Amino acid sequence: MTALASGTLEVGCGWYDGSFPSLSSSSAKSTRSADEASSATAMMVEASKVGQPFPFGAPIPAWLPGSDASGEPVAGVIDWEVLRREAPNGLVVAFLSTACPVVEEYEERLSDLVAQWSNRGVRLVALSVNAIPGDRFEALKDRIRDSGKYTYPYGHDQPGGLADALGVTATPCVVVIDRDGVIRYRGAFDDDFKPLKVKRSYVADALTALAQGRAPNPSWVRERGTPRLGPRMED
């Protein structure tokens, strides 16, 4: 674990299969050095988003919690202005994907966060971000209906604009925004994919810090999960 800057931690990103590239040739060493330099640059860009205004935009199509009389999910929108009024103590935005097996590990944890914080002036929304059919708005309907785990609005970040603006490299990635619209935490939800192994919940810690008038520490922990499948979605 490498400290990058005050209040930030780098804990890895993507899948690691236990193998390392061969270093038997100068070309392999050069490739590895280039990859490491690129990764370091990406990490600093991600970390730099903390302390910046969240790029709120137009309302986003979303499936809302609950169902209609026929048991189908209810279509609506994520209206940022309304959410900000309803979330004086923190707005949590989770960038997810239907193709990410790690996201499945976090669906229930996100709902638990809603249950623990919704009566304390905090709101959570989720956005699908990958360039695959399953992440599109209409395709999300079946997943939400069949899962029964979504107690928060789940929208479609088309064409990946918010994820691109924030430099989201993998899912899940979570952003915590304060009452002034400033990003106060960005990155991993907690320190382990498996719920029974979690020792620290970074998002809950960030919300607690904001509620107590403190700056979250760490303010950035690099997201771990499945790399995004394409920078943008195209219809």
C-alpha cells in the first residue's frame, strides 16, 4: 500500500491473476516502466478530483426504488438539484456496471448504507457506466426487478459523461459530495470485496467525518474492481 499524498491511499485497481510480466528483456522492462508511469499519472488525476466541484448536469433517466401495481420498476429521473436539497449531509454517487462481478458483492452494502444514512440527510444514487448493452437504461429494468436489492435510484450515465469527467477507471467507484457540491471522497467503497473481511468502510467513514465537521481521511482510495469496458457509450 503506497501513500500518494496527504489523505490518499492507493490500494490497486482491476484484477490481479498472480502473474507478473517477464523482465528478461529490455523491451519488457521498458513496457513495464511505461505502464507504471501511465498508471501513476492516472492515479494522480483521479486523486486530484477530490476538493473539486462535482460536475452536476441535466437530470439523468433512472429507475426509482419500489415498483408499480404490476410489480415493474418505476421510471423517473435523477434530478441533481432536488437531490442536493434532500441531502444536506452528503450525496453519494456509485458508478456501477452489470458486467462487473465485484458490483454484485456491493449491491446489498449500498442498500445497507441507504438504510443507515437516509434519515440523517444523506442520499445515494447509482449510475451504470460501461459501453455494453446490459448497462443501458432499458436493460437495467430487468436487473432491478429481478434483484430486489435496489433501494436507491439507478440511472444511466449516457454517454459516460460523469464517469469520464471524474476519471472513473473501474467499477464500483463511489463519490461522496458535501452540501456545497464539492467532492470530499472518491474511490473504493471499503477495504475488501468480501463483506465478512471488511475492516474499514471508506464511504461510511467519509460521511461520519462530514457529519462531525471534519475532512474525510483518506479522501481518496483507488477503486478496485473491473476496468471500464470502453470510455463512452454510443447509441
